[in-house]
Amino acid sequence: MDPLLQNGTSDPESRRLALLGATGSVGTQTLEVVRLFPDRFDVRVLTCHQNVERLADQVQEFRPACVVVGSVERAEAFERMLPADAPDVRVLVGPEGLCEAATRSDVDVVLGAVVGFAGLRPVLRAVEAGKQVALANKETLVVGGALVAQALEAGDGRLLPVDSEHSAIFQCLAGESERSVEDLVLTASGGPFWDRPAETFGEITVEEALDHPNWSMGAKITIDSATMMNKGLEVIEAKWLFDVPVDRIQVLVHPQSIVHSMVSFADGAVKAQLGVPDMKVPIQYALSYPARWPAPHERLDWDELSRLDFERPDLDKFPCLQLAYDALEAGGTAPAILNAANEAAVGCFLDEQMGFRDIPRAVERVLERLPVQADPTLEDLVAADTEARRRVEELPLPASN
Ligand code: NDP
Ligand code: MG
């Protein structure tokens, strides 16, 4: 239904893959999918930020032509780690290296699994270069959705969702016309605290917040799930992927994480996509689309599955979700400010310099204080991101409730 996903429908025999964020949760699960289909992938690029130990192991196994690491110092450590008889690999560094690697002529498919704002520029460059981009990095669309949409319209690039909810919606929309779609319904696990009394939120520890009930993910998105900012970011991601107005994007808490999302249609019908919570399924679909490749991923067990619960989210208890709706409504640089303030606040929480409830407080204060600029360029977004992070660092927040 949307222009973003529709540039071309080819199904190449072998995908020449650049995997950005290879050492992370989505990155390593992508390589598990690649292991299942060795003839269908040629891994050309692998990247990490710091974890050159894991990257070196991946290089030995997948033999890419190029890697990217976060700094010159890490690049030197990476090279020391390779055995003398290791195959030649080009080593690039930093944000420029990521952009160069994502636009190489020997790459067809880019899987964007860097975490945070750092993922925006290489994904944008890849789309501009006409690549097929399988996108996990939701912050790219939260911050730069308008720029990505423009690049998709102007060129041959193509975007496929990896995030499980958006993959579910994408699958529900198959064969449907835009006119018949009523609402998108994003499901949310609710994270570890959806039924915890709000009065006790001030006591939440980092360890408790990192203990997600259904999904095993990187630290940043796990904290975002606990605050429900993750769902807020996903509402913004859905707006850009599917071009649906914000008042037609609903969120439902569904603690079992079996229904990955739903679409309701003009005739009252609702389509849902179900499955065991396993990121390898949406990762594989984004890489195999339009085909489905037979794979041994865990199946739903109908004898075990006794009930599916749904309830409306409590926006007073989880203010991050409302903040995200408001930022989307405000438009311009507001989602970039929301995202940057959130990334900075989550970093502070993980470092135990901020309490759990300070995360939405910090985001709200920074959003209140920074002016919103309409129609931002990439440079404007970078400036808004930098300024929002600086404001969080300056906030006089106590490391308590
Ligand atoms: P992780 O933290 O597990 O992995 C992040 C990856 O990005 C690592 O390879 C990391 O390298 C690299 N990285 C971190 N910072 C930078 C930087 N500044 N520049 C370049 N590379 C960097 O994250 P996840 O895999 O959990 O998430 C990745 C993205 O996918 C996020 O945007 C998340 O919201 C999204 N997503 C994740 C899901 C999941 O199940 N994990 C589900 C749906 C979406 P290093 O290892 O060296 O630090
Ligand atoms: Mg998700």
C-alpha cells in the first residue's frame, strides 16, 4: 500500500549482504539466519562499534570483504586479533566508514541493526544508493523518517521492516488496498513492569529493567521496552513505513507477545500475524521477501497456548508512550529531540546516574525547552540530536525515584 516498500520485487538467488551492527542482538540473530541458508547469502560487510573480539570470530566464519569498527584504536585491536593466515579484509573506521561500507557496489542488501541515532546516516546513504534495506534500527525512521521517505521516492532504494510488529503489519497488508485499511494495531508486551504498582517505580533497579519477560534484546531497547518508549518509537516508525495518520495507529498491551500486531479493515475484518517471539522469523522474512523460506524456527504450540490477553496501555504509568505520540504530532525536529533525550537518559539510567522515573521526566523537560524546527535537513537533525543530549547531561536530576 505504501511507496516505501514498493520499489521493485525481485527475488535474487544470492544476496550480497552488508550487516551493520553484526555483533549485537539482531546482528548475531541475522547471522544465525545466514547460517541456515549459506547458499543464499554472500556476506560482504560486517560492522561493530567496540566488540572486535566477536567481530574477529565472525570474520573468520563469514569471510567478509570489509569490516567497520568504531575507532582507530579498536581497528588496531581488531587487526591484532586476526591470525597471520586470515583472509584479506578491508578495515574502515567510524561513521564515514559505515556509510562507505553500506553503499559499496558489491552490496545488494543492507541490514541496519546498529542501535540508536548512529544508524541513521548509513541507512539513509544506502537507500539513496538504491540498496534494499532491511531495517531493524527504528531510531532511523523516528529521527529521519521524512528524509528516508524522500530518498525512497526519488530513487530505486527499498525498505523492508525487521521490527517484529512492523513485519507483522507488513504481512497483514499483503494483497490489501490502502483504502480498505482502518487502523494499525501495534501490540506491546508491556515489558517487565506493566502490572507493577506505579508507586514502586522509583525503586526499579537496572537489573530488574533489563529482565524482559519475552524477548532477549540489546540493553537500550530492553530499557525502552520497560518504559514503553519502545512502543512510542514504534508508533513513529509505523507512521513512516505505512504512511498512516497517527490517530489510526493504536497500541494494545498483549503480555504473551504471540500476536505480533494487527490491521483492522473497513469491513470490520481484523488480520493478525502470530508466532513464537523469535526475531529470527521477521529478520528472515525481511531477507527472503517476497518468498518464504522453510526454516526450523520454533512453532507455536497450540496445546500450551491457553489464552491471549489484550488491554489498553496506561499512559499515566508509562508517560513515554504519550510523549512519543506528542512528538510525532509536533513533527519537524521533535521526534529527533525525543529520541536523543531518551538515548541519553537511558544511558544515564544504565550507568545508575538516573532513576527509572527520571527517564520520561528528562525527555519531557528537554522537549519542553528546545524549539521545534519544521522540515529539518540531516544537518538540522544532527544539531537537534547533539543539543538534546547536552540538555539531558545538564539536568539536575536526582539518582532516585
Ligand atoms: P545491540 O546493542 O545488541 O547491538 C547494537 C549493534 O550496533 C552492535 O553491533 C554494536 O556494536 C553496534 N553499535 C552500537 N553503537 C554504535 C555506534 N555508535 N556506531 C556504530 N555501531 C554501533 O542492539 P540490538 O541488536 O538489540 O538492536 C539494534 C537495533 O534494532 C535497535 O535500533 C533496536 O531498537 C532494533 N530492534 C532490536 C530488536 C531486538 O530484538 N534486539 C527487535 C526490534 C528492533 P558493539 O557490539 O561493538 O557495541
Ligand atoms: Mg518491536
